Amino acid sequence: MVYAGGLQKPEEMETISEGAITMTHTAKRKPTYRCHVLCSTHWDREWLKTEIENRFLLVELFDNLLELFARDPEARTYHLDAQSIPIEDYVAVRPERRETLRGHVSAGRLLIGPWYTLPEMNVTDGECTVRNLLYGHRVGERFGHVMKVGFTPTSWGQLSQLPQIYREFGIDTAIFYRGINQELTPAEYLWEAPDGTRIVGIRPSSQYSRANLWAWVYLPAVHDIVYWDPSQTPYWSGNGQACRLAHSGESAYRELHPPDRYRPERIAEGMRKLLDDYRDITTTNVIPAFLGHDQSFPTPEAPRLIADINARCEDVEMIYSTFEQYAGEVAAIVRGREDNVVVRGEMRYTNRSAPRNCGHLLPDIISCRAKLKQENRRNELALLRGAEPVAAMQWMLGQEVPRILLDAAWRGLLANHSHDSIGGCCIDGVIDEVLHRGRQSRYIGEGIVRHGLPAVAARIDSGGAASDAILLTVFNLLPYARSQVVRCEVDVPAERDRGGLEIFGPDGETVLLQVVRKENARADVDTGGIRYGFDAVRYTIDACFEQVPALGYVTCEARPAADRSADGAPIGGERTLENAHLKVGVNANGTLRVEDKRDGAVYDGLNAFEDEGEAGNAWVRKRPAEDRRVDSLGAAAEVALVANGPVRAALEVRVTLDLPVAATDDFEGRRPESRPVTLVSEVSLCRGAARVDICTRLDNTVRDHRLRALFPTGIACASYQASVPFDVVTRPVPKPSSPDWTEPVQQTDPTSGMVDVSDGRRGLAVLNQGLYEAEVKDDDARTIALTLLRCSWQHRLWNTDRWPDTGFQNPGAHALRYAVLPHAGDWRRAGAHDQLDDMDSPLVVLQSGRNPDGALPPRMSFLEIAPAGVRVSAIKPPEKGEGVVVRLYNPGPDDLTARLRTREPVSEARLLTLEEKDRGALPMVDHAVEVPVAHHKIVTVLLRRGRASG
């Protein structure tokens, strides 16, 4: 990311070229302003209250809105910000008003979408961003209209690929304010995705951004309230009737009958402040006037206010408008000229001079509530890498696809991706509901896998096996062949047990394995509700399955055998692990020394821990002025060999840090009292693996701190690469000094799984599962710092008597999974994405008996995609009709051609947009479809009517 500055007024702008940013604009402002009044609410479905508590207010909001629409034709339009889920929530309570709502949406009076929820996109899978828009469009189409404006009043930073995603949904304008500042662009500009897709960008003013008319004019003129004025006292006289439940811990009063406090004499002053916010940033005379704010209700005074502004202010024309009208007018001006500011890539810029925090990035939400984000990643994978690929197999076999179940799972998951919900910056009661919804989605996904894979296995012919054969069908749910060490359990009937186990592939080849443990078990059998069982010896094994077919399976046979040591040399030693590629040693302080045997490169001091004080909150990391840093470099580690064999070996490394128990009362330092916190890292290496897997466990018993794992690379570089949704971005290591900025530059940034430091000849990548924040330090070692926990106190935001909100401190047990990947070349040569996929999507093993009636072969691929540089984000049912949708993307700089090969020819292949609109037929040759996937491009393909026999 390049930080540019020096741009103040449009008439001062000159051409600037600096890295990823090019700006060339000299347009003059026009003397008279045309203000589009945009009536809306920013509806936080859950934040300071749970979703159910907010549902009461939501019903009241819609009831008032429909009443207003019925009685006043001058109340022309209203927006649900840019989301559609509130309309579903309302109809769930008032189903009789569905048709009334449909009428207003169809008429363009009530605008919903394009989003389903207002997401935070930096801590969710890129595919979830696409699904959020798909579900938003689905709801909009059902009610008669989808607002085609990319309004994103949330997300703490904008994705580099969002312009391409928007354009694929027929959206050519983006309006947002977090992640872009007034030094970077004027209010109107062009935003370019890595593939070259450009859309018109609009940046609201920093002061009150999405609530400028509401704050500057509406509140003082209509309600006699000066926003954020702490000297104001509650209104007790007249008909206001401010009230609260005095015994429940509620701190907020509600005014049940707001009196008429209309003060038109305040209009001119408020409009002057509103226009002053835009005079130095707009390159047009078209300005948005947002009439609404967080949880605000419809404003029946809007027509009167608009008329009075027009009567009292000569330099402005106010019009009752919509986002579509406003964005369309601005976009037409911008597209009609050539000298536009152009910004490229992800938008994660903090504010140098903008006041308040209305337009601030608030970048550290990515590390708030670590366990929540890890759980969400598990939930995403249950659908994207489990349920949907299994549903695709079922469709190819002519079986029923569980659409209703998938839909229910996705709705719950996407509801969780609302910015405050998945951001974690809400009360603990909300987090309880988010975790529950997420588990429900995951259970559905796991249930589809649990029921779908046996349905596939039932079609496999194993009639050649013995009648009492123990068969293991190993499923690979990724669309490329791979080898992997997988842990599974094999039951052997007790009477047949010989003390050991062997596994053979379909061609008689031996599958290398090692027994982790064996125990007596009672195996239950359920047949149509009739349950019986048998005594068994249950073997837990690590087995190395080689070249399991792409999106397919291989059937192996497990046979009881005499107990003996596993074949092959063990990988582990007293303090070492070694396979054909890597040699790992544990230093006295518990850090790792990793040698890449392929090129002789050595990386030392890996997986050290540092702990610093935390005085910030959910949104912003703040280091105490008098911090006390603690690290593990002087620790005396305890090391034990906990697994050892030819397939997998693991060392347990224990280090203890004496950590301050909490921050001082003023949050300026850390308390002198300390408490020991033990970190237990299981460091494992598998046969043939190119990475070292680490799982660090701890019980967090202290507060107000940030814990990170450190990986010094020793590689000289000025920039590094990080994976983000649908892209790999390059970021600078040195960040600008910003002590006097209103929002200082933070040193950390989001990653969706991979951070890589490379000089082109060699490199070191750190991979992770659900840990979204990292930094490459500007030190001599170019140390990768992966945030494990950031524990803050959410003070002064809400009533802590009712909601103590200890969850921000991340108390209790944690299991944090990540890996070290040394490599030659860069992240592409390392196959970093393949390694991430391998971590996220283990092979699935199904045990069964002989099936003499199947027709499928013992080894089969349903769908294979090549080359390796083409990534797959989804294999899913289409939104409409039958078939399989395959979503591809190319995060690299080179143009590629993807080849999709199925077991039997599909009858038709179509190119789609992300919205799943048809773009035309794709050529097919035999079983394969070829489609160009240009650099940084996202491509969607529909396969139809091809069914595998059997």
C-alpha cells in the first residue's frame, strides 16, 4: 500500500504517480450546489442490543414508515442503507404486510440491497462477499427491485477486488468513507481493481459522512438538539415523556412522544457547515445529504425541511432523491471527463487530518475477539469446502441436491457477517447469538457431508472384496489431486483383531500408516431407527494417502494384521523433526530452527512470543504510554516428543511468560503484578510435507494485552505479499510516520491466510487458520508478527452493569493454528495457496462394508481443474436451475487458461457473471472445458446436465 498526500483542494491538484496510485484532476467547482436528500437508516441488526431486542424497534420503524408512506405522498423514498435482511426480519413478524412492502419496493419508494447484510469483508472469505451480494439480490428481486449502488457504510477497509465484484453485479458506483482519506482523493474519483476494472468512487465528507444532513441540520432545526454536545440535558417538559426501565441496568432513555421543536432559524447555519465540508473536496456541484443515522426512524419532517432549506439558502438546491439518482448523476459527470483521480487496489488508508472518527478506518477490528473469527472460519469451510462440493458430487450422480438445507446454512452464516457481528465490537449477548447461529450453519454443512458421502459411496462397486472386508473410501473435496497425511479412526470387529492394522489401495499398493492409539469400543449400527452394535477395537491412525483424485475418491481396504512397528524410519528425534524437505530443531528458549534442505536456507528463532500492553478498544489498538513488553527469548523451554513415526512426528514445546495481570486503572501502563501464562506449541511435521504445522494452546488469565508469534525471516526486502479475498497484495514494510495524524497509521494489516516475505530467490511464508492480523516489522530481520490475541476492555461505550462484556478480553482456553512454509522463489512457486487449501480441507475417510451392487470404479474424479495457478473459490449449485457453478480466480500477474475436466462430458458449459447472468457458451472438447482466466480475474462457469453413471 502506498501512502500519498499533499492533495488539498481540487483546483490545486496536479498529476501524481506514486506506486499503486495515480491522480490527475484539475476540475473546478461550480458555484451552486445540488443536494440529493437521501432518507435512510443505518440499521445495525445487532450491536448494543441483541437482534431480538432490536427486532422490536425494527417493527416500530417499518410500521411508522408504512404509515408515513400511506398518509404523505411527499415522503417519496427511504433506504435501508444498502441491505435487505431487515425486510425479511419485519415480514417474519408482520407477514400480512409483505405485499404492501413489495409494492413500495417495486415502485422505487423503499430501496433495499444490493447487500444482504452490511458486511465486514476483511475477516470473511471472499466467496462470502459474493454470496452476500447474491442473497441481497435474491431478496430484492423477490420484492421487486435491487438498488444497484455499491454503498458500503461499513467494512473497516475495502477489498482490492471490490470494483471487479461490483461490476460483475452490474454496479458501477461505490460509495464509502472508511479506508480512503481527503489527502488521497477528492469526493469523486475512479477506483481500479487489480484486473483493470474501473468504477466510479464517491467519498462522503469526513464530518458525519453518512449522517451529514441529519447531524448538521435535522437535529438542530427539527429537534433542537446539537449533536455530540455534552452539555445538553434530558428533555423533561411538554410531551416528550423520556423514560427507561429503572431497575434493569438500562442507561438510555426513549422519548415516546417527541414534541414539535421545529427551529427553522437554525437551517442556514447547519447548511453552511454541511456545504463547508464539501467545498474543498468535491469536483462537481452534486452533494449527498444523508438524512438518517444509526437506528434512526423515518423523518416525516423531510418534505418541510427540504422546502425550508430551498427557501432560506440561495446557493443550494435540495431535492428528495435516492442513492441511484445521486450516484447516477455523479457517475455521468465523472465518466464524461478524462482528468479523474484514479486510485488502485485495497483501500486501507487512515486519516491524516479529518476530524472525529466518522470517516476513520478503525483498522484493528480485525484482531478483536480472536475465537469468534476462528469459529467463523470453521463455519465457512463447512459450507465452502464440505457441503457444497459434496452437493456437486450428488448432482453429478443424479441425486437430489440439498438446496433448502444449504440455503438455511448460508442465511445464518451471512447474518453473522454483518460488520458489528463478525467484527466482534458488540455486547457479549450478541456474540452468544452469533456463535449459536454459526454453529447451526456448521452443523447443517457437516450434516450434508455426513449424509451425502455415504450416498456417493453406495454407488461404488466393491463386489470384488471379501464379504467381511473393511473398506475405507478416502474423499478429496478439492478439485485437484493431492496427497495428505490424515488422522482417522478404523473399527476392527473384536473377534478379528490381530493387534495391528494394514491398509492397501485399489491396486494392492500399501498405504503407509502409524497407529496413534487403540482402544476397545462399542460400535453402534443404525438401520432405519433400529440400533444394534458390536464390540470393536478402534484404531486411531495417521495414514498417508497418495494422489487422491480431484474432487473424487479412492477406495482402500483395511486388514487386521499382527502388531508390529510401523514401516519406514521415524521422522522425529529428541528435539528434532526431519523429512525429505525440512529439518526442524527446537532451541533452548523454545524457538524453532528450520532448515530447507532443498536449498540450504536456514531460518532461526521462529515462533518466539511477544506480549505488549493494550489500552485500546475493539476498533483501535493503543499501546500504553508506559508499556512493559514481555517475550519468550529468555525462556527455558520444556520439550517432549509426543508423536513419532514414518508418517508424522510432533514435539510439544512449553514456554511460560510472566505477564502483567492487567492495565493500570488509567490505562497508561501495566500493573506490576504478574501471572504465569504457559504456551504449549505442538510442532508437527508430516511425511513429504513442505511446511511445519504449529498449534499453540494457552489459557488466557490476564487482561489488556496483545500476544503475537514472531518469525524473523532474515530476508532483505522493502515489501511483502499477503493473501486477501480473491487477491494477493503487495504492501510496504516501512510505514509512514504519523504521530500528528488524527488517525495514526497502524503497523498491522489483514490477511486471509498467508503472509510471505521473499527476495525473489527464497522466502518464508506464515500461513494461518482464522488469524487475520499480521505485520512485517521494519527491523533488520524483517520479522513476520502474527497476532494471536488482542485483549481489550470495552469501556465507556455502554452500560457495563447490564453487559459486563468480558469477551473482549478473550478469557479462557485457545487453540491457535498456523504454519511455517520456507520456499524457493516467491509465493507462487511455493504453492502457498495449495498449502492453505491443504490446511483448511483435510481428506475425509468413510469406513464401510462391501457393496456388490455399485457401478462406480474404486478410484474416480468428478471434476479436475488445472493449472495450479488457477484458484477455486466455490463449487456450488446455481442460483436458478440445475447444474454446478464453478468459481475461479487468478491471484497472479500472468494470464492463464483454466481447464475443467469432468468424468463424463457435460452437455453445456456457460460463462456467467458473479450475479450468475449468462455471458455465453464455452467450447467443450471431450470431457473438458477451457476458459481464459486473465491476471487477477474472477471467472464463473456453469456446467449443465452431465451426469456420471452409476
